[in-house]
Amino acid sequence: MPEQEDPVERQIDEARKLLLQGHHVQSLALLSKLAFTNADDFRVFVAKAECYLTIGDLNSATSSLHHAQSLAGSPDLSLSLSQAYDGKALQAMEDSQFEDALWLLSQAIEHCPSNYIVFAHRAAVFVSMDRLSKARDDLEHYTTVVPGDCEGMMMLAYVYKDLGEPTAATACVQKVLNWRPENKEARQLYQILRGRAGELYNHGNTLLLEEKVDEAIDVLTKAIEMDPTDFRFRSRRAIAYRMVGRHDLSVSDLTHVIEVTDRQDKTALRQLVITYNELGVELLESGSFAKALVFFGLAIQEDPSVAALYVNRGDVHRELKDLPSALADYTKAHELQPNDSQTRMRLGMLHDARGLTYFDDGCAVQPVTEIAFHVFGMFVKLILFCFLACSQLVCRGVRIIFLCSQVHEQRTPILVPPGNGKDEQQGGGKGARKF
């Protein structure tokens, strides 16, 4: 037996056809008559609300929808009501009626918060009304509950960009590129944001030259977040960290650059050597000789061609009374830079100390050989031969003279000099002598 046709559903369909044909008055009259005779059928009031929405009577539409919901009490109906509001809001947006669209979309969300697309539509309305903070809030919610939506994420990226939050905008674009690497819009926006990162990098350089180091660190950090592939940003921030004594963070930035570039970034390598050396100098001056030895060793490991590193490590060995190791480092420094007076002075004084040690042990030839290396030259040789011919008492007096000369010796740790490039302009430190 064929299923009997529902007369109410048939009349609702007829009213909807009239509505689509533009006969709004006839459609509303039919639905009103149907609502009078079927006051307990929620379908009639849903259709009536659709008619009110079409003709722009928002209050009557809301009243009809609320009445329909009270009759049905169904979540599915809540979604239908939300979708009806959303559809009407989209029409209002096309007509640039943004206030009406905003009200409709807010009603759609109120009726069914799980109709997440409405949040994206309302965000678009907020953007059109230049209410970007509200748009950001809706889009953050939408992209959280609907992960993987490229359009929503790109819209959020543009909002962040217009709000002056390029770091967050870059993060959104990178997510889209991870989902769809071929997305042209995301690639274009990424190039724009990378240009902004370059501007921040230049601003960070200016702040460094003005000695506004903390501000420079903040600006360079934003540049890194926007474009983590440009290693100049980390190298520059490493210099800034070193300027405020944060050697640990400086080393972290530089080692990251060196590892990622497979040790091809010579600027980062140079800066890492400078950082290790400066940290070693600070430890040496504070009396932490064992730790200083470690960092000078790391610096030499990175660049064994810098004479100053061997001089500084030799100073540590000398403080630790390890004269053979000190001699080896001073000798290496002298080989690398034969004309450096500081190295020659240290080497000569060390030979003095070794010569006097031999003398105390009763040796005759070794003291002359060692002390002859001192910076006083051949004159010292002649004096020493004369003294060695004298009594032991006289010779001990000579030892006192030499020891006094060592007490007054001034040895300053040497900072590795920076190169000529801009990335190495901040290589020095207060009170440190460069050579």
C-alpha cells in the first residue's frame, strides 16, 4: 500500500516554492494559516522563520525559531536553526549589511555553538567592520576546533599580520605550508613576512649600535620566529647575548647555526670562538681556572689558528703551576704570531721561572739555557755567566731579583679580535686588550 502523503509537509513545500519565486506575501500567508491549524507542528514554524528571514523581519524570524525549538526540543533542530541564520547572514554580507549579518551570525552561534563554520563567517564580518581583535578571537576558536582548514588558517594569518603580530602570522602560514606545500597564497604571504623579518633584523642591528641590547634581543627574537631559516638572525642575537653576559644563550644560538649549516657558516664559527674565549677570560679573572681551561680548549678546538687562545690557556696553566703545559701553549702562540710582544714576554718570563727552578736544583747549564730566552737578551746571558761563577749566596740573591721582576709582571688575558664584517663588530669587552 503506498505511503500516505503528509498534507502539512505538502503545504510547507508549496510555501517554499512561492518563497523561491519571490512571492513572499503569499508564502507567509499560507504558512500563517497553516500555523493556525497546526499550532503544535514545529516544522511549520521553522518554515515560517525562513520566510521572515528572507523578507528581513529578524525579530519575527527569531520568535518563530524559538517557538519551533520549544516544540521540538531537538539538537538537530538547533543545527537547522543555526544554519538558517547563517544562510541569511551570508546574504546580508553580500549586500554589505554587516550589522545585520553580525546579529544573524551571533544568533546562529547561540542556537548551535557546535556549528563551527559560523565562527569563521562571523570573523569575516568582523574583518569587514575593521574589528580585528574580535575576528582573531573567532578564528583562533575555529582553527582550534577545526584543525587542518587551510582557508581558516590563512584568514587568521592575515588578521595577525594586520594586527602587527607577524610572528603569529608566520606560524599560521607555516602550518598551511606543512599541510599543502603547493599553496600559492601561503607562499606569497610567507615571502612578505620574510621581508618583514629582514626589517626587524636591520632594526635589531641599529639597536645594537645604540647599545640598546635588551631591545635588540627582543626584536631579533621576533625576526627568528618569523623566519627561522635565516641564520644571520641567530648569529646577531648571539652577539647581543654575549654583550649582556649571557654566554650560555650565545653558545646555544651559534651551535645551532653551525650544526644546521654543516659548519659552513664561517661567521658563526668565528663568533663561537670569540664567545668561548670571552667566557674563558671571565673565568680566568674570577679565579675559576679549571672551568677557564675547558672553554679555552673549546675555543682552540673550533679554531686552532688563533694565537691569543693559546696565550690565554697558557696563562691558566701557569696559574695552575703546570709550567710544561704553559710553555707548550706559549710556544704554539709564538709560532703562530712570532712578532707579538705579549707572547714573547710571557714566554721569556716562563723560561725565567724554569731556569731558576733548575738553579735551585744545583744545575749549571740549564739555568743559562732557560733564562737566555728572556726578553733582556744577550746582556742577561753575560750577567748570568758571571753570577754562576760566584758563590751560592750571590746566586740566591740573583734569584730574588728575578722573582721580584715576576711579581710586578702584568698579564692581561687577550680577547680574540673581531673581524672586519658587521657580524663581528661586538667582539671586545670592557678592560680587555686586543692585539
